[in-house]
Amino acid sequence: MGVRSWRGEDRSALSKQSPSDAAGSERVIMQVPLYQAKAEFFRMLGHPVRIRVLELLQNGPVPVRDLLTEIEIEPSSLSQQLAVLRRSGIVVSIREGSTVSYALAGGDVAELLRAARRILTELLVGQSELLAELREADHGPALTAEGAGRTS
């Protein structure tokens, strides 16, 4: 939810727990600039395990046991990362009997991951072209057989 401040900045309402609410019974809504909310969002995404989980969930719900098999980390570590994603509202847990699965809360996250892939691809192509140019400049143009060994 975006809100305009008196200074004209975009602000976003973030739910923060106040220090006195150790039990978590009451939440305080604080207004923060939109750029700060975005930074918090990207910081939350800034862990390789969380990104991998989100990639695996793009095609639908995945049981925790399958996530463990794919990611190959300790169950406690995966649980910790899933909790961060769940608290942020990006994923939801689904319990069916004794099986717990996770799913993306919405399609926008999958779209963001696809956009990140496109951006990274473009960056890597640009770096590859730059590397080729640097190598060519480092070695100079290829010598021809008739130009080799001739001095002026």
C-alpha cells in the first residue's frame, strides 16, 4: 500500500513489531519511504537458498521433502529460510495430512525471477563481448604469415 507523505515521497506501510511487544500480540504500522520498503524486500530475497526455493516453486506447490532433495541443505536451515519467506508473505504453506508443501503466494514473484534471469543474461552477454574485446586488444590483430618476422 503506497501512501504520499507531506513531502511528496512515496511511502509504504510496513508492519513492524514494537520492542515492548515481545509476545507479538500487537503490531505497529509504520510509514517508510517506498525505496526503503523495496530495499527491505530485495534484502529479504538476498539469500541463495531463498532464491532457489522461489525458483522451485514457480511451477506450483512443492513438498518440503522435495525441496530438501533439490537444495541439499540441512532441514533446520531450509526451515529457517522458508520461515523468512512465509513471514514476508511471498510463500504460503499448505498442509495435507502429514505433508507440508509450499507455494508462491502470487505470480508476481515468478515474473520477478524471470526478469532477473533476463537482466543477468544481458549483463553476461555484455561482459562476454567486453572480455572478447579486451583479449583482442591484449593480443593485437592476428599476424598474417607474410607480416610475421618482417621489420621495417
